[in-house]
Amino acid sequence: MDKHNKSVNLVEAFLKDYTLKGVCSFWVDQEFHEDDESIAVYINIDLDWLNKEFTKPGFVANRLRAGLKEEIKKYTGLDVYVGSTAIKCDKPIKESTGKKYIITESRINKLVFRYLDEQDFHTSEIGDGEFDITNGKHGNNVISYEIKHSLTFPDKTYDVISISDDLATKIAYLFGFLKTGEAITSIINWFNQKYNKNLDIHDFEWLSSNDDDYDDEDQDYYD
């Protein structure tokens, strides 16, 4: 058995009987990546517990990740990467999977889609096919879909999806292995599926807190 597999087995042995309040399960990425030899451990946090108990779920998720990383280091001597997801637990809270898990784009989308589908979002029509999505019936806008006209070519239109910083930050915190740009992409993918659109990161703008418009030469997007 090579060094990597021995390290994986050591971490899995530690997690087998390890429990954390509010955590459904743990899983370990058993794949060996030449560009990053560290072992990746992921926490499944109970979404209902997280939303019920805390007003700052991102902060709590970060503390859970940091605490588990420290405990694994103390027990095994290994410096591992710890990420997290927030899901509805469908198994006993103390159960630990300890099985092979590979984070793919489709898996990330599935987790993010599930979370967004469970939110109390409401759609408000603006007109001409444009609409806002609010957090609650009378809540703040989290996503806005607009059809804008080019200032350079008035006959040309383009679609814009504007996403609030709060929503993007929350997704990045809850799913600790995501960077902000990846969180935005997952939100756009969810939006496309739910509203039958075909947008990508180049159609993205930050949702402004005022009514200022942006022309198409000034769009803020992630490559």
C-alpha cells in the first residue's frame, strides 16, 4: 500500500467514529492528484440545523471546517484540505460515509441547485420578459434578469443576469470548496435550468444597490 492510500485510510479511520453537531456525514476524496498531494475531506452540514440555529451560516461552516482540520492534524499528523456542503440530511446524523468522492462540476451544480431550490425565492415581473428574484415575497433582490440595448448599436440587445454579492458570498461560504467565480457560475447554471435561459459568466453583472445602468462595454465578469 503506497503512502497516499495509507494516509487516506488513516483519515477515514479517524472519521469513522467522529461526530460533530449539525453534521450529516463526512467523505474523503481518495484520488491522488499529482499537482496537489494533499488529501481532501468534505463535511455534509445539515441545512435545516444551519438555518435554524444560526444567522451567519457561512461563519459557522468556516468554523466547522477549521475545527475538523485541526482535529485531523492533531490525531493523524496530516495537513488536509477541508471543504463543506450544506444539504438536507436523509441519513442518521452520526453516519459517516468514508467513501470515495470526486468533486465534479455536475456534482457541484447538483448540490447548489438543491440548496437554491429550497430557498423562499419569489419572482416579480418587470415587463418585456425581464424579472427580479427576491429572497422572500417582500425581501431584497438577489437576482435580476434584464434585456439591455447596446449604446454603440441601438438595435442590438443582450441578456444580463445580475447577482447580489450576498447570494454569491453565501454560496461560496456554504460550499467551502467553491471560489466566488465558481459560485456565480453555479448560480447562473441553476438560473438557466429553472428559467430556460442560456446565459454564462460573460452575461454576469453584480446586482447594484441602486438603479444605475451599465453599458455593455463596462460589464463586470469573471473569466
